[in-house]
Amino acid sequence: MSALLEIRDARRTFVTPEGGRLAALDGVSLDVSANEFVTLLGPSGCGKTTLLRAISGFETLDSGTMRLGGADLTGLPPFRRPVNTVFQSYALFGHMTVARNVGYALEVAGVAKAAREAEVAEALEKVGLAGLGARKPGQLSGGQRQRVALARAIIAKPQLLLLDEPLSALDRNLRQQMQLELKTLQHSLGIAFIFVTHDQEEALTMSDRIVVMRAGQIEQIGTPRDIYRHPKNRFVAEFIGETNLMPVTIDRVDGSEALARTAEGVELRLPASGRKPGEQVTAVLRPADFTLGASGIPATVSRAVYLGSDLYVFVQPKAGGPELRVIARDTAGVEAGATVHLSHDPARVHVLEAA
């Protein structure tokens, strides 16, 4: 089955104020399927917003191709593309009612009033704002204004909806609520979403696939679980959630496990597949991959942060080396200065091939 959106070798370079050149997009290729939620994730300046603007037509590529539904987008102005965008600022007309904001594109297109009102009512119901069409944006909460922006974007039934960090202005609780609502809405509409964010939690919560970007290039594409559990390189491992990166040297291979040591002598057990003595690799363990118990790596608690049902613990291995982060579920006796032991399941260790 062919992709809805096909991007091949997209390149866009900008001239910096200093007279240099910055490759905002450096050979980006990406396919997005119909009814797929894809998130572009990366730090500021990685190229994710430039890519979104190029898809929408607000940015012109230096080279490369983009096809949507089999049609070439090259040269098409934004208003000719079957794409709508939801912006971080919402961009609502403050002097118009909610209903008129939502139906404005239909009004400009000359859609009859009765048909327009019916579509506006349907769009508002889909985003949970039924009955609020007579209000002005200033009479709504931040979350409600976000829903108005979504209703306005979906009323034209685009093939593709682009969302440029639309949740960043919301407080944490509302942002988490909107994450789940956005994913539910996307599934019910059957429209492909491309979502831009630098928030790893948003990406992991909502996405079918995550595209991790850095310096104008794609570092890794995968499901949230693949990206989190099997990062391709150190950058992805560090950018996606909290992690412990431990450069180790393989000491010996014993059956299905390999014993490895850090330079300071901290011992780790890894999956033996493909490993050989003397090999230098980097072990990736998430904070939840360690368990506090009676045996394992001896360490001293540096500090502990209470998170409700869990305790986020920073520990210093007694053998030395970097501080490690652990999520402890049994919090009894875990306090600064306490001695603990860290155990782990070798199968949970992901291995990067470079130390």
C-alpha cells in the first residue's frame, strides 16, 4: 500500500546573520500512511518545524520532492494543498464567535449558511464544544481555545493535519488530557496527523511512529516502544526519556549472558548475542530497569525525589563512575546516605555498539 505522504531527499538551507549557511533540512526522506499519527521530535533547531512548514507550503525546498495522495506538491501554494495546520498560538479571531471562527473557511469558500452551520455544529461536537458556538475566544479556557483551533482545522476535511507544538501553552494536567483526546480524535477522524514537539512524553503518549531529528537529519524512525527500548545511538537514548548510559568492556561470555565491566569496575550482565571478550560497548538501562535489593551493584544514595507511588533515586556506585538514576517502588529505608544494591535483568539491557 502506497504512503499518503512521500518525502524524498528534502533539503533546505538558510543563510545565517553571520554569513554562514545552516542546513535546516539535510536530505530528509519520510513516508506517512493514511490515518497515522507521526510525531517529529527533536531539540530546538533540529529542522522539525521547517519540515512541517515545507509540507504546508509556507517554506520552499531547495531540492527534493513531496507528494501527497500521489500528487506532486512542488509549486502548490498553501491554500491549494489539502492540508491544514494547528499553530501553537491558536490564531483565532478574537472579535468572532467560536462558530464563525470554526466555519470561516467555509464562509470564504461560499458554502451556504445552513450547510455551514451544520458542519460547524458537527466539528464542535467532535472536539467536545457542542453548545459553545456563540461564545468569543476570550470567554474560553486555554484548552477550549485549543479545541476551537482543532475544529477549525478539521472542518475542511484535510487529507493531512499538521500540528506545530499546539499543547505547549497549556498547564501540565490539561496538556496530558489533551494528549489523549488528540489521539482519540485522530483515530475517529481517519486523518493522518503530523505533530511537532520537543516534549518526549507527548511523543511517547500519542504517536504511532516517532521521527527523531537532529541538525536537519533523521536519527531514527520507529514506534514509541522501539525508540524507547532500542535507541539507535547515544543521542536518541539520551533524548528519549531518562536513561543510564554505561560504557563497558566485555569481560567474558557465559551462555546467554555476557559479563561486562565499566572502567571503574562496576559489573553488568548483558545479552550475550554477538558479544565477544574485549569488545567495548555502551549499556543502556532505563531507571525502571534497576531493582533495589539485597544483592547486585553496591551504591550510596545521593538523593531521593518523592513521586507518589514511586521514588526517583540518584545513587553513586561505590566502585566509582557516573551517578545512576533508579525508580524505586519499595521506598522503605531509601534516603540520602543509605547503602543500596542494584540488580537488573540482562534481557532489559540495550547495547549500543560504540562505547
